[in-house]
Amino acid sequence: MKLLSIFVIIIYSLTAQTKDSGTAYIKVQDGDTFTLNGEKIRLWGIDAPELLQPFGFKCRDDLTKILAEVTIGEITRKGKSYQRTVADVKTAYNPGGYSDRIAVMILNNGCAMVDPRYAPNDRQLFQAQNNAILNGVGIWAEEDPEPPWEYRRRIKEDRKKVK
């Protein structure tokens, strides 16, 4: 069991580059949350599937891959939520040439939904989500994917029923 735990940490912990400080230590928790040099960051405006939802682990792996390939540039902090910094994170250099926003990259891959409660007027986020829907990628390969916020609410209600 100890070997498995160490193996998991190695896979989902990585070093990356930041524009300001050079090498950074990153640990990815799920498809929209990662720790950068000890600061837990939740990507602003999107909500990725929970790990136990369909595509949850795939979306975590997708964020890990993206963070390994880019140099983190600007981090615009928007507030705090559940001991996490909520931030719009941009890259200093994007090898794909599409967007410099990590959230847009995640949405283009179909690994999150725009959370309309927090980003109701962000056209770039909605455009990326619509591209993923039209291409049927990631969570949009399912006929009717359950939004992560509804999944969390349903799980919470189910737990109350059991008590």
C-alpha cells in the first residue's frame, strides 16, 4: 500500500515553470484545482467534474498535462473559497497558440463547465464550452452530463438521507 501511495504522489505532482520565479512545485487535486508552491488555487469561472463523476480522473489528468506543458504567467486572484485562492490563471507562453487562460484550455478539452454563478458574462469561457459541446469532447461526449455543482448537491442530500 505504501508503494501505491508514493506512486500516486509522483504522478500528480510535477514541476513547472513560472514567469516570475522560475521552477514551481505543482500538485493537481482535480480538474480545476491545483497547489502552486503551497498555495491552493481553484480556477475561476469553471467547474470540473468531481473525481468520482464520469471523466473526473481524466479531467484531473488533463489539467496535469496542461500545467506540465505551459509556463504559468499571470495569476489574477479573485477571492477565497474553501481555503483556496480562486484565480484566473494565464500562461506566459502557450505552445498550442489558442488561449493563454488555463480555464479556456480545460473547457476546450471538454473537462469542465462554465459556472454561470461566477462567470455569467465571460464570453471567452462560454465560447470554449460551446466548442467542446459542438465537438462532443470530454464530458460533452455524454448525452446529458451532470453539472458538478448539481452532483455535489445530490451527494450531500443523499448523505443526509442516510443519517
